Amino acid sequence: MKTTTRNAAWGPRPTRCCGTGSTTPIYRSATASISIRSTPLKALYSQETKSRSCAKNTLLVLNEEELVIRAILWDNDGVLVDTEGLYFQAGREVLVTQGVELTQEDFVEQSLQKGQSVFDLLPNQDAELIDRLRLQRNARYSALLRERVRVLDGVVETLRTLHGRALMGVVTGSRKDHFDIIHAQTNLLPFFEFVVAREDYKQAKPHPDAYLTAMRLHGLEPETCVVVEDSERGCAAAAKAGLRVLVVPNELSQHGDFSPAYKVLGSVREVVDEVDQLR
């Protein structure tokens, strides 16, 4: 897959301003100046109850002109880990019990492009039935995740390179229980300062609520962030929130409409160069 040209609608690239010459941003908390460090975090989820205390200790760039990109916001499924196929499998197995064959094309359109439920394809839209089937799908998905989760190629080296150069967080449509199962086996969480999971916001992607919530809770502005997504719905969500979006499509999501993206990349490894050029 070739890298496309960046979206001209974003205008000229920002230039790096002169200053200390350091490539490691220094941040100020309410009590001291610190550099972001590689510290394993036990609890990363963004909670409303934590937001007030976080606001008092919001990391602020010492000199805004020395850092254009302050935060990198990562999608989870399909960007960091290869889980979308497992979600498709779980949904297909449950829908077939109702006489509905969920094809890969149906899944891509409903879930990865429109951001809608595959249960909308059921001829019987009885709410109690759908709730029961959703529980079955979620349980099956959990079981599949426990069997195997693969970190996508290039992710570890990319996160290692970027860690400490900007705040990094995960903004995902995954439920917390699924997210925990996934990352119990990936060793990726120490790279991130926070996680915004599905329970942390009201409206799912492609609505911008997930990204708006992440920025609100962590004192971020759209012009100082960049997003890494893989799907049409994720790209749309970030763009609607006013964010630059770097899209790294995968086999399932590659035929989506990524016209709102700042740039479509051929590999997650290219994120490093893009962030460097935006700094």
C-alpha cells in the first residue's frame, strides 16, 4: 500500500521554531518541571472523578513555540492490535444462530465504516433479543481475545521511538473489560499516559465524542494533537473533533473513505516521520 499525499485542506506544514534545540519536550506540572518518563501505569482509564485533580496537574508546554504536536492519540483495535477480525468472528457466530449470515463486507460496512451495530441486520429488532445476543457476542469475543491477540507489525518500535516526545493516549471504542483482556498480554500500556474507553463517553465513533472527551479531560487543544486511526469511522470521528488524522489502513479497513485524513500512511512506522515533520 502506497503512502498518499497529505490532505491539502490542512494548509502548509508547521515549521519547527528555534529554541533550545532539544527534541525532548519538557512539561510543567503544578509542582515541578518534569520530562515524561517510561513508567508502567496500573490504572489509565479516564474518569470524570479524576478530571478535577488532573486539571490541577495538567502538563503544560513551557514554550508553545517549541512544540507543535503535544499529544498523539491512538486508536486501539486495528491500529495497535489485530482484533477486528476476532470481533467479526464473534458477531458472525452469534448472528448465524438467528439465521443471518454476516459477511466480511457487511461487517466492514456496518462496523468499520458506519459505526453501527451488526445487530441492525437482524430482521427481528426485538430489544430483549438484541440485548441477549449482544451479551453472547461479547462473551465470545472475550474468549477469542484470551486465546490470541497479536500486536501489529511495527507498533512496538514506533511507540518506543515516540515515547517521551509527546503525551500519548489511547482513545478506543473498546469496552474496558475487552481492553483489559487485550492488554494483559501486549506489554504496550507503559507507553501511554491515559486511556479513554467506550464507557468514558456517550456517543460512539464516527461521532467526535470520544476525541472531544479525551481533549477535555487532559487539557488538550486540537491544533496540538495528532490522531492515528485505521478505519473510516475513526477517521471521521477525529476529523469532526478538529484533529489531524494519520490513517494506517489494514486489510479490513483499506477501502474506507479517508478523505478527511491529514494523510494516509502505508505503515505505522511512518507515523514517526510525520510527527517529526509536524513538530
